[in-house]
Amino acid sequence: MAEMIRRELWSKPISHPSPLNLIICKEELKGSHHSNCETILPLPIPPWAPPITQTANISLTKEQAREIILDQIKDELTNDTLVLFSDGSLLHQKGGGAAAILVNTGQSKMTYIGKDTLITNFEAELTALLLCQDLICNHIATHGHPTAVAIFSDNQAALSGAALPRKRSVAQKLQLKLYTDLNHWTKLFPVHLYWCPGHVGIPENEKVDALAKLAAESQEILTYTIKTISLSILKQLTLTALINKKPTLEEATCIGFKTPSKLITRALNLLEKGPAATIHQLRTGHVPLNNYLYRIKRADSPTCQHCDKRETPFHYLIQCPAFTDQQKQFTKDLKSSRIRLNPLSLKSILDSPLPTPY
């Protein structure tokens, strides 16, 4: 079921309506928006702008990077460079946390970010890089500008996003903040970014990972909180709501329409052109009722002129109180003619080419 819904959400239906078309409709998705959803700019920075700095080790395999990372840390410390490690953590049913350590002095900083259902691990990793910047600012305030700065992280996407925010990427605001600060600092001193493989026994990485997990469990440690909901989280929330949603009568009875079978096509060929065209229009929803006319900007409102419901084929044939007498007569005629049709199912009415006796 979840896979079917994902396919309906992110791919174009092959028929009208598709099996889940009435459950996952545009109105449903529009109604799931949040006022604090993040704004994603198509071009956050000029498209010709190069990365602020290159990320070392990013082209290496995990094994290759593990062999040289300790030497890289040692070389940076020998050159009197500020060496920092960052890591983010997202614990199920607990929350997200971020941490950073300044290897030169042993100082550390960590923060609880928010509930695990409202943030992503990518946001946690970016927040950890922001904590590195806080440690750098504190060091500058007390000791002046460093010779250079080296930041190690086990998340390649976060490092790349900080050096050059990606177009139409989630957590764009955090990436832009990191990019702006890095752009300022690189004019004052060199900044080196390193990808460090995680969970391979590197002491500094293991320490910052433990701090990030501790922060994710400690809601009292608050430095940064994610105030906007990322687009990826919003998609997940919408998908979860749709999976758990109980179908209405209209939705439940309409699921199942597909491309007309040969039996339906043959039955419609026996009808006159007008009735056959009407049935085709009712099956596809492309029928001169207000719900469709409003979509193509030929009506001022999608609602029925007799009530406040959307004037869909289901509403017109089955629900509308203005046609109660006709609906009762239709049900009566079905029973008297011993026709096996469900008068409350649009699919049964329009998708059964050969009614059979009881």
C-alpha cells in the first residue's frame, strides 16, 4: 500500500482516474501544508559561483580515507591549525542532536535540535557544522585569528552543502548560513574541509558521535532549534497521513477505475454516440460538472449549485440531495429489473459493462 501511494504521489497517473487518484488528490496535498515550511530558492547563490573550498578525501573510498585520516589530523595540529570534528545524530522516538569538539583545547559544544519526526539527519549534520563555527568564534574572541582551520565531518553532503549550497536542496537556510560564514572566514585565514569516515575507530570521530547521541537524548541542551519544517519531512508527514487515512464512502467506492477493458468498450459501442460519450466523461471525471469546469477555469466555483459539496460525478449521481427522488427511483428500478449493481458505488455503475441477474 505504501509503495502504491508513493508511486501515485511522485509519478504521473497513467489513466484517469488512477486507482488512488481520489485519495491522493491535489486538494489533499494542498491541505497538508504548514505555515513554517521552509522556503527553497531555485538559485540560492549565483550559478557561476565556485565552492568556497574543496573537501578533501571526498573522492576516496572509506578504507582509503581511514588509512590517511590520522596523518592528516596530525599534520594539521603540527601546523598550529584549529582542528574541529562535528557530527549529527537522529535517534528514533527521541530526537536529533548535534555536537562539535575543538581538538586543540578539548572544548566541545552540543545541542538538542528537535523531535525526530520534524527534522532530518542532514539538518543535524549541518547544525553540527554550525557548532564548529561557534567554537571558532569563541576561540577568535579570546585568542585572535588562527593560522588556519580544519573541519572534519563524516557527512559528505553536509560538507559539500556548506562549501556550495545545492540548487533546490532541503535545509537550504542552514547551508546558506554556513556558506556565508565560510566565505567571510576564508578571506581572513585558510579553511580546510575533510571528509572523515565514521565508525572506523578514529578517536575524535567516536567522541563527537557519542556527544551527538547524548544531545539527541537530552532535550534540556538547547542552542539551535530547527524552526522550519523541511520539504522532505513535509513529504514524509503527508505520506504517513495518507497511509493512515480512512477512505470516505466516495473514495472507497471509486477506487478501481482503470483503462476501459474490451468488454466495456464493446458495450459502449452498442450505445449511441451521445450516451457513450457521457459515460466516458463520467468515468474520467472530464465532464461538464463544476468540479471539472473549475479546474479548466470555465466555472467560478467547484461546488454544486444545490449544496456546498464539490460537484463530482460521484456527488452528482449518488450524493446530491437535489436528485434524491431520481436516486431512489434508480435503486427501485435496479431491484425490479434484478440487475446486480451497487447504487452507492460509482465504479459499480460505470465500470460494469454486463450486469447479471441475481
